[in-house]
Amino acid sequence: MEENSVRRDATEGLGVDRLVALGRALSDPIRVRMLSMMADGRSCCDFSDSGVPAGEGDEGICVCEFEEHFGMGQSKVSYHMKKLKDAGLVREERRGKWSFYSLDREAASGLLGEAAGRLLSGPEKRSVVGECC
């Protein structure tokens, strides 16, 4: 398999693809702020006047709440959420016509641990195909 003229095997490619998706997800300050909001849960902001069907103890933040908080339209919020979902960082829950997003803490921990392991390990632990650099 070749990408950008670099050979790689399928197992290495899977790990690299996940890291690239993670990098893309974290490369935008808005998405990092969205992740922070989801990490804090519904207590991050006062959504009491939003009209969103979320009760005490409900997890997840509605698309419309992101829209209001960041002053952006639904399509832009959905674009950012897709990047976060593609990276495996968030879960989506549908409640009728409403979409709620929450941080998938277990997946985020695994992805960040994998990134740290791949990038901070010694060269003997990295799976490099062919010659380096």
C-alpha cells in the first residue's frame, strides 16, 4: 500500500490512519473546545433556556447547544462533529429529532495512549517498514 510515495503494510497503516484522524480532530480550536465542553458534560454551560429535552443526569450536548454557544450554524457544527466521530472521540445519541454528543472517554483514552506509545516509544518498538527517513 502506498500513500504519499511511502510504502507501508496494512497493520501499520491502520494505526497511522487512526493517528491522522486524531490529529485532524484536534487540529481545530473549535473542536478542542467542543471536546472540553463534552468532557465537562452538561454542567459546562447554562442550557436551561434552550428548550432541549435533557433531564437531570442526562449526558451529551445537543447540536443546537453547540450552535448557540459557538454562534455557528447546524451544518458547521455537524462538520466538526463528523471529524470528532471519525476520530472515534465522541458518541452520538439520537433522542427523537435531537442529536446529542458526548465524549467517549474510554476510546479517547485508548487513542491518546496509542498516540503517545507510537510517538514517544523508542525506535525498537516502532514498526517502521523499509528504511527510515
